[in-house]
Amino acid sequence: MTEAKVTTSDPIIDALFSSGAHFGYRRSKRHPTTTPFIFGAKSGVEIFDLEKTKTSLQKVEEFVRNLSKEGKTLLIVGGKNEAREAVKAVATRLSMPAVFGRWIGGTLTNFANIRARIDKMLDLISKREKGELAKYTKKERLLIDREVLKLQEMFGGLVPLKGMPGAMLVIDSGKESIAVTEAKKEGVPVIALASSDCDFSKVDYVIPGNDASRASIAYFIDRIASAYEGGKSNNQETSSKQ
């Protein structure tokens, strides 16, 4: 099968190609729902049709801009090694909640309990900073420090989440299947960067592309973050004119 062109007159297609977004997995791993998005194969590795990836990305960007205009939260989920740093960076950039480690079951379906644990963590941190834990013994303070550390590892990225998010952005919907299932149960729209081994039917807005490359993940997540910032900027401009 002919390989996708390296250079085009389209800067988005060129950027997608440069980031390695076109690489999927071997044919044996292909999920049937991804078939319409496959262009061909090279050295046994399936290649995504970047024109379709571009169209899907632009639909996601429009959805995210509108989400931002409405002041809704975007929960970003990416626990795989290749995604963690990009997820952390974008979550900080947007002041959005994120999960960049293991998804804790019940994060959405039992949110009240999760929020209570987050609030407990924040309370302990506040008391520690104010010196209010001095009344405890050294051993007791050590145990509290360990508890805070554990809570931070589990829920630190979720501090900004006050209720159900407006949408969830997932890197690799197959790996984050529990998060996707919980979102669907709670009626939260799911956006996913998903490779050829994922079931596209399980998400609302899919971006067919390489979800195992740091460069590819960084490119997509930066585009989506920029779209969110653009929606917020437009909303602020509209408000200032009223």
C-alpha cells in the first residue's frame, strides 16, 4: 500500500505527519470500528488517513471551544507513561482537573465520596501549613504525612473538580476503559485520542491517531488546550462588550 505523503500544502496534515500521528498498530490488533480511518500499511503497521484525523480533530476543537464558552470543566485523563507529562502540563495550563496516574474506580460514579477524600487532604495540608498538627506526637504526624502523600498521589490532580465535568478528554480509550465507562454512566461526553486497537463506538468524539507517542499526544493535547483557551477568550470578550 502506498505510504502517506510526507509533505502537503496543508500545515495541519504536515504537523500530524511530523508528530507520528499517522501510526497505528499491526493489522492483527485492529478493532473493526477503526477500519474507515485506516489509509493503508507500511512495514506491517497500519497508517491512519490523516485527512480524516484532521477532520475529527477540528470537530473536537469546535466542541471544546463551545465547552469553554459555557464555562464547563474539561477533565483530562492520561495515565500511560507517554501521556503523563503532557496531561500534567496542560491541566496546569488550563487550571483543569486531571488524572495522570491510575484511575480510581468511582471517581465519577461515586464522586461525593471522592470529593470528601479530596477535601480531607486539603484540610490536612492546611492544618499542617498553619502548624495545627504540632499537638500530635512525632509518630502521629508521620502517619498524617504518609496519609497526605497517598491522597495527593491518588487525587492531587482532581482538586479543581467540584462536580461532574462538562466533558472528559482521554488519551487511549482502551487503556482508560473504566474512566470511559463511568463517564458514559454519568452522561459525561467523552473525547478520546485513540489508536487502531480501540473501540471507537464507546466514545462521543474520537480522534483517530497515535496514542502511544509522546510527540503525537503532545501535539493533539496542545491543540485541544488552545481550543479551550480560545473559547474562554471569546467568552471574556463577549462579556466585556455587554
